[in-house]
Amino acid sequence: MNHPDFRVGGKIFATLGYPDREHGMVILPPEEQAQLVRAHPKVFALGKGAWGKKGCTIVRLEAADKATLQSALKMAWRNKAEKSR
């Protein structure tokens, strides 16, 4: 897809450069996604359509601080790692 992705157990949990260079994406459980979007609306947004409803969460990289981004990545990794066991 012409952008880097990060995987655990063969499953993508995050990408860089999607939908463009200023953004990334993490895949989160819907409850965690909703919490992050509510708490940090300038950083996180739902992906479009069905992708967003299934956890695709767009990250505005410039607006994200290190701790918030690290927390989102850990959530995304943990979710996919648990499913791949």
C-alpha cells in the first residue's frame, strides 16, 4: 500500500503515512477508540466508513505527544497480540 505498517502475529496494528504523510493509523477496540477520540479530538479521529467502526483510528501525528501516541500504539499492539495467540 506504499506506506509502512507494523504487525504482530501477521496482523497490522498500526501504519505510518495513511491517509497521508501527516497521519498514521492505529487499530483499536471500539471502546478504547471512543475514549481516545473523546479525550484527544485534535489527535485522533475515526477512520472513514466501516473501517472506522471496526477500530481504524486516524492519528494526526503533529498534534500527538509522545506519551499519548505510545499509549495508543501499546493498546493497538496488545489487542492484535492477544488475538494472534
